[in-house]
Amino acid sequence: MTIDYRDDAHISVETVIDLYKRSTLGERRPVDRPDIFAAMLKHADLTITAWDGARLVGIARTLTDFSYVAYLADLAVDAAYQRHGIGKRLIRETKQRLGRECMIVLLAAPMANDYYAKVGFTHNPRAWMLKGGLPED
């Protein structure tokens, strides 16, 4: 299997939503809201995609300053293509485009929690979240 990794692909919202549905990440992303997905893609600082021919099989979507920290917001690989090193390579391709000392942080999906230690991440229990849509004081 030959997978092509790109940082310059122009992909439609429908194509990305389809990939998320074919991965486990679709369960935790607004796949029923193409307007939100369009904004997610538009405002990402770095997006690496993985292609099997014309088929999108993986994506790493990152928000970053390219120097100190990068938040790997999404790492999604088509379930039929998992366990072939695509996720690991997407992380490596992301890291290669960041500054040498730039750290990558992420919030692990429950089903992927054990995966990240295997690819070199260290666990940090101090993450906090404030969900959108809350009333303001």
C-alpha cells in the first residue's frame, strides 16, 4: 500500500466528514454540521492529509504558533486503514513542519488513549476543558 502525505491538499468539507465517519473520531465531532467543519478546516494552521490514490484515508489537523506549542486537534484514520502506521506518520509529518522545539499537545479520544504512549507522547493529567455554549456571567 502506497500512501501519499500532503500539506497542500484542497479537500471538500464532504470528503473530510466522510473520513471522520469512517474513523472512530466521527463519534465525537459535529459530522452533522458542515458549517462547523468548514470553519474547522479553514482556521487550522496546519493540516496534513493521507491519500490512497484519490481516497482520503487520514488527517491531522493542528492549531499552532509553530514555535512553542501545537495543539493536535484531530488525528483521524479510516478504520479500514488503521494499524498500518498512518497515524504515526501523520504525527511525524506534522512534527517536521513545526519548529524544532515545538511541543505537540492533544486530548486523546477514549478509544485512542493507549495509542499515544506507543508513539512517544507522555500523559499529562492537567488538561481542562470549557465547553462552548455556556451562559456567560
